[in-house]
Amino acid sequence: MREDEMDELAKFVERFASTLTEAGFPRLAARVFATLLASESGRMTAAELAEWLHASAGGVSGAVRYLVQLRLIRTERDPGTRRHAYVVDGSWYESTLLANPFLERGEADLRDAIAILGDSPAADRLNETLELIQFLKDETRAMMRRWHERKAALRTR
């Protein structure tokens, strides 16, 4: 990659990271995620990330832990070494949308509270929230099916 392309890529990473930070991401985690997305392979070691971002190894370690916990990246063993590599691929959006722990746990909590509250205005509000969660889950599954169809069509062009 030419130096001017690297500079433009670094600017993109910082702009996109700022957008993610404004949405609530920790700053370094946003920079790590943007770097992985924009990297040629979508795969980098902690040392490579630290070097690219001019960040400390400890900071990168915390950032990747955060991103792994959110299922935005995954960890792989670097072949033939004890090092880990961090990978971003198409699975990040699927796991984020389809395996949302808030929706799963929230649904169970809402059912428990509805049972406790019985026939009441509070139970009605909670039931409406439960219906919204079910609607979101159904729509997300349908949306992901449409996305897979669109992605397949894009690859055949």
C-alpha cells in the first residue's frame, strides 16, 4: 500500500472510530474495530494493532476483550505460535443482531415480572415490551434472510 493510501486509511479509521465513540463505544475499542474492518485480511495480532494505532499493549488487550464480549470480533490462534489474532468478518453483524443477550435475558425477565404482576397496567406495559422484543427478533431473522439473498446476488455480479 502506498503511503498516501495508508494516510487516507488512517483518516478513515479515526473518522469511523469517532462515529462509534459518539454511539457509546470506548475510544480504543472503536479504533481497533475500525482498523480490523479496514485491514486487508480483517485479521491482526495485538502487536500489529498496537503498532498501527500507536497504542499500548494493555490498552489493545482491553479493547479486544470488549469487542470479543460484544461478539464484534473473534479470537484465533496465530498458526505455529502462542499468539492470538483478532478477526472481524461477516459474523459480527449476525451475532450482534441474532444473538442479542439483552433480548434473550430481557424476555425471560419480562415473563417473570408479568407473572408476578398479574392483571394490571404495569403487566400490560411489560407485555407490550415483550411483544416488541418478539417482533424485533422475528423481523431481524427475516432481515438477515434478505441480507443473505442480497449478499449472494452481489457476489454473482
